Amino acid sequence: MESDERELVRAMSVERFQPFLAACAGNVAVALRLYAWDAEVSRALYGILRDLEICYRNAVHRQLAGKYRRDDWWNDRRIRLHRVGQDSIADAREKLRTIHKPDAPCNVVAQLSFGFWVGLFARGEGRHYEMQLWNASLQYLFRAHGIRRDELHLKLRELLKLRNRVAHHERVFHLELEDHLAAALTLMGYISPETAALHQKFGQVPQVLARKERVLSGEEEIRL
């Protein structure tokens, strides 16, 4: 290993670099190019995952606020959020207080994680999410597409895992990224076909995926 390569590996840590090295049969130079490509594809994925999260957050919030006729629908006595959901609301309000912003419903919504919104599509203890949220309101967002609650929840959970890997700088090169991209576009199309069309036209993920082998071979330069 040359000195520059050694220092690069040292900077990212041997432990973090090991999966890349293993995937490249121990070739350090190729593994470094894979590491750079992994970062490139993560950056490309961030855009669609960001917009998927925002679209679902806003659509679900609008739907439930309309159903229960209040912007703070989570406080309606007919809704029983489970403990994790309640804690998420409390944490969002506390964070707003620490940054001196009012805990108005719009601000609370913006603070809630994608995990909170995905969790609303779960069955819920005693099926109460399914009955109080899905059957009573959320199903109408997806009725034209014929997707079941459990199927939608599973697909959203998989994209949540990908979103968290990207957000926490974890490797993604070993995942079926083409399938994840297709799922993200499909789910986005259910609630915002205009946003999905925008990503289909201008999204960078397909081009980055197509570059992988040429980057690893050295035929194309890495992009940082």
C-alpha cells in the first residue's frame, strides 16, 4: 500500500474501510474508488429520499388534520399514539423550546422524523392505528392505487432504513439500489406524481449507478 493510500485508509479508519476492501478482493486502489463511488451514489439518493420524506409528511399531516379538523390532530382524544409516537411529539416540542421557536403544529410537524410518519402506517397495538388512522383516513390517499396498508408500511420501512444509512454515512454499495430507486419513485407517485416525474427526469441516481463499473476500473474519474 502506497503512503497516500495508507493515509486515506487511516483517515476513514481501517474498520470502516474493511467492507470496501473485502468487496474488491483486497485491492486497496479499487476499494478507494468504490468508497468514493459509494459517497457519490449516497449524495444522489439523498435528493429523492428527502423529497419522499417531505411529501409523505405533508400529505399525511394534511389528511389527518382534515379528518380531525385540527392541525394538532395528535392531541385529538380519538387518537391514541403509542409510547414511541408520544415521545416523538414531546421531543419535537422540547427541541423547539430549546431553539426558541413556538411549538405551533406546523413547527412540530417539521421536527418529526421520517420514522414517526412511517410508524403511522403500522398496524398498531390492538390494531388501533389500522382502525383510527388507516381505515378512518389514510387509506383515502392511496385508494386509487390499490395498495394495502401492510404492503405500504413494509416498503416505507425499507426506504426509511436506506434513508438512515445515507444520513449516517453508512455504506450502501451492497444494496439493491435500483430496486430502492424504483420503490421510492412508485411511492412518491402515489401522493405527488409531479414530484416523482421531476425526479424521473432530472434525478442523478441512474447515471451514478451506470458509472459504477467504469469508476472501479479507473476508466472514469471519481467525483467528490
